[in-house]
Amino acid sequence: MSLPSNVRRFEALLYASLMLDALSVAVQDRTPNANVTEQMIMMATLLAGGMILLLVYFVRLAAHERKNWPRWVLAAALALSVMSLGQIIGEKGLELDSAIEIVSCALTTAGLYFSFTGDAQGWFNA
């Protein structure tokens, strides 16, 4: 059975968002200082990479395995990401990595919208 068009849009937009997230991690400031050691920076980078891979798996589960719960996990992750992004912009202002994150959040929002509307309804199993 082929994917409905809204599910394909959901998948493409979420993968594009996750690629931007990877780019955002790549351009983050990794300069050690008195508060942040090299080990802390390395651990944060590895955790971000692991989280991106986990979210890629969730997109695959939702789109191809027709699982419903990963969509809700992705929606919760989006909500947490938006709150975190608001705090970061409030503290540091708009930088390159936060600008990339804004675009990523917009793509995720559009992708999740497609996953809940149109011919995607009924595709996902409870």
C-alpha cells in the first residue's frame, strides 16, 4: 500500500527539519570557557546527535509502520523545542543556530499538521 500524500509530506518535512537540526548542532559555538568544559561540549553534541537519530526513527515508525504514538512524541518534542528556543533567544538573541532552529520548528509544525489532516487521517494505527 502506498503512502497517502499528506503522510509523504509529513515525512519529507520532518526529515528536512531534522537535517536542519543536525546543521544547527554543527554550527553551535563549541568554545570551552570557565563554565563549560570540552567534555561537557562533547557530551552535549553526542546527546543532540543521538536525539536526532531517535527522532528519525520516530518519523519512520509513524510514516511507514503506521504507528500513532510517535506523532504525539514528535508533537511533544516540538513543544519543548519551541519553549527552549524562546529561552535561548531571550538570553543570547538571534544567532545563526537559533535562526536555523526557527526554520526547523516551522517545518516540523507544517509536517505535523499534514500528519493530522487530509488523507493522513485513518492511516495511523492507535
